[in-house]
Amino acid sequence: MDDSFEYVFPAIRGTQAGREYYVSMCPLRLLPKLFIFNEEGLAPELRAQRRLNRARIPKMARYVLENRESYAFSAITASIDGDARFEPTSGGGHDTLGKLHVGMAARFVINDGQHRRAAVERALSEEPTLADETIAVVFYLDQGLERCQQLFADLNRYAIRPTKSLGLLYDQRDGLAQVVKEVILENDLFRDLVEMEKSTLSMRSRKLFTLSALYGATQSLLADLPERGPEEWAGLVDRFWRCVADQMPQWQAVRERRMSAAEVRRNFIISHGIALQSIGRAGNTLIRTHSSDWESMLGPLGSIDWSRSNGSLWEGRAMSGGRVSKAGNNITLTANVVKKALGIDLTPEERRIEEAYQRGESH
């Protein structure tokens, strides 16, 4: 290829570890053409990136298409395998603004962001108007496969996914998350006893529930119910959990400081996600079958012995080896206890799982 032809990127020059790198903006329409991912057939030790997980791409593309006015993708990081030179705008050797010239024979190796690149390509095929929007690209000068692999490892070394609770706390698009957060803020019990950031509670935590557990339970509560507006959903959810709280003396004891949250979590399963979700599932059936009097039918919840020491009831259902577990059919088996207490008939599938448990097949 003629070396006189080249790519020219407006760029900012920076320095890390004594090496130059460059930040530029790339139109989305050029992203799939410039950054070609063709390493899938190589052995892991010969690749500069992880294998492309194609199952992630439709979801990421849908995120862009469904949030055209507010989507955000972080920068792609790539190494330039080939000739490249930086030309400062002012001609001064230390100027950070300028143009990055890359020979057309060069290859761009993605160090971080191959799923974003694939998602952009998918989204462009459905929405061509995205073509002129841009994404930031950080360019490093390639120094061989080992350096590329090390760069990938370094970029991902301290990457930690946010907890589910924190993701829900900050998610402004999830309507159900908005409802649950509103209910928590308006409910005297939940407002002080829900951990909003973490999805697990430490032994010394003063919280009784996690946002993610209440979200999952509320999701079960509202599943397949007729559509309502946000205010109606919030009213229904608030009413339901207030009615449930009235039947939970342990919750009230924590609120009134007669028991600690740690003590309740240690001795009872009632604040754990599996119990909340099971109650939500039973509540869903009540609301669908007794729309006018479901609140009065929640009274028997208070008769259930939720203590961990009640191993004859909970072992193999909500617990495994004395530890709370949500594996396999545990939620269904726990919900069966709640439904039986509330006088709710089991579905054929719930009966099948219950019968298998009684025969000892689900331990």
C-alpha cells in the first residue's frame, strides 16, 4: 500500500509511564471499519483481548437504540500496530494539541472496548442516523503482543462492577426501581433499615434489607398484573409492604430498637431476599385472585415460624446446611410455605416441586 496515504485524527497528546498516548474522537460510522476484531480463531495466549461474547451485543445495542437522547459509552482503547506520528498544531514540540497521522497499512488492535464496538455496529445497522455521533478513542503505540496483553490486564485489573443495589439506586430509566426507591423513602420502616448501595450485609450492619432484595421481591409482587401508572404502582407496593410489616414483629422490634438488625438476620430468615421474594410471589397471587380484600388475607404471615432454628421447615427450602440459599427451587419451596399459610392453592408446577421435595428429591 502507498505510504503516502494515511489516517489523520485530531488528537490530544498525553504521557503515562514515560510513553506518549493520544486521545481522539471517532465518528461511529468509522468505528466498525477501522477497528476490526478478527482474533476469535486464535488461542487465548495469542490474542490481545478476551473472546467476543456475542450474547452481550444485542442488549448493548438495544440500550443505545432505546436511549437515543441519553446513552453513554466510555472510551475505546486501542494500540496502533504500524507507522504513526503526532504533529503539534502550533509546531512546538511540546504542544499537546495536534493531529495524529497513522499510515493506512497500520492495524488498530482493541485493548478495551470490543463489545462496545460490536454494539455500535449492530445499532448502526438499525439506526443509520447514529453515524455522525462520536466516541472517544485512546490510542497507544503498539509494542508487540506481550505489551497489548499487559495493557488489557492493566486496564481491567481494578475494574469492579457496581453492586446490583447501587446500580438500581442510580438507574433513572428503570420504572420499577423508581417505584421501590419512592416507597422506601416514604415508609418509616424501610427508610432507616434498607441498605441502598450494597447487595450483601456485613455481620455488623444496622440495616435489615438491601435495595436489591426489595426490588426482586417487588418485581415478583407485580409480575403480570394489569398495567397501572407510576403513582398507582407506588401506592400498591407501599400498601402491600406496610401490611406485611404489620405481621412481622421482628421488623418492628428492630425499628423500635428492641432488637438489633444483626440479631434478626442471624436468627431469622425473614429479612433475607428469599423470604421477601416468596412473600412477593404469594402476594401477587392474592392481588390477582382477591383484588378487593387481599390486605385482610395477609394476617396468617405472622403465624409462620421464620426462625433459622426451625430446620424441619426451612432446611432444603430456604436453607442448605443451615445457611440461607436461593439455589435451584428454593424460592418456590419457600413460597409454597407462605402460600399454604395464606390458604393459596399451589400451581401445578409448584405442586410438582413440592412433591419432589417431600420425596427427598430436591435436597
